[in-house]
Amino acid sequence: MNTFDPKNWLARHTGVDNYDIETLAHVLWFTLIWNRFELKICDRSASMDVIDSKVAAENDAERLHWDDFENFWRAFQKEVETVDDLHYYLLSDPRPNSRPNDTEQRRVDELIPMLQKKQLPDVVDGVKAMLFIAYRVRNNFFHGEKCVNSLSAQRPLFEILNEMLAKIIDAFSRQN
């Protein structure tokens, strides 16, 4: 069993053999941090409904502040400045005949103008939007839709997501 070479196996199945170890580390960190997020914040069952309710509860408890999250919002804005097709970027699913569900489509339709504006959205909307991006990356990654050929180009996204999720876990876990 100790002769398995995951890099060679992936090269045979994806055609990619030049994985950047630093990028893979960020992907690994994302999987582990998302695991903590889903366990600690979403009670082991992440969905956008659960995430929305957790964000609303944090806001109701007056524990949700832009000071904690504005830098992540600005980083997302900077990250998407060069993206030609934000719908594809946010909903990417290369499976033939695949369509996002109506809820996901509506969220993306609301998110794109928020990301393109220079002013900050309401903190609740902004945190929900950022968590939607993280949730889509998680879904794309774990359901076979995250393109491994472009992981190096996605490294900045994973860097933002990792720090943001850690900050959200910390912020949502503290009590007044």
C-alpha cells in the first residue's frame, strides 16, 4: 500500500502533472477549515438555509460587524475584477445539461451587482454572499465540478476563503 503515488494517479486521470504544492496546501486547508465550519457553525449539515439562519442569528445578537469582514469583501471584489463571466465563475458546473437550481441562480443574480459596486452591502447580505461563494466552492470541489487543471489560478480564492472561514468560525463562536 505504501507505493501509491497520488500525483501520478491524478496525472493519468486529469492530464495534470505539475501541481503546485503550495496551492495544494491551500486546498487541503480549505477542506479542513470547511470541515470545522460545517461542524461548529452548521451543526454538521451545511446548506444555504442553515448558513442564512446562522448569519441572521449572529446579526440579531449584534455580533456581526463589517470591521471583521470588510477586508474579505474587498478581496473578493478584487479577485473577480478580471473574471469575464461571473455567472460561470460563481456557478461553474461543466456537466452537460446541468443547470443551477432557482435559489442558486437568484443568489448569483443578487451577488454579481453587489460585488461590482464599490460600496459595501449590508453586513448580513455581504457575509451571506461570501459564505455562498465558499459553499459553491465546497460543492464544486466535493461533487466533482472543481476543475483541477486550474487550481493554481484559483489559489488566491482559496487563500481568501480559508482566512474568511476561520474568522467566521471565531466570530460566530464567541459569546458576549
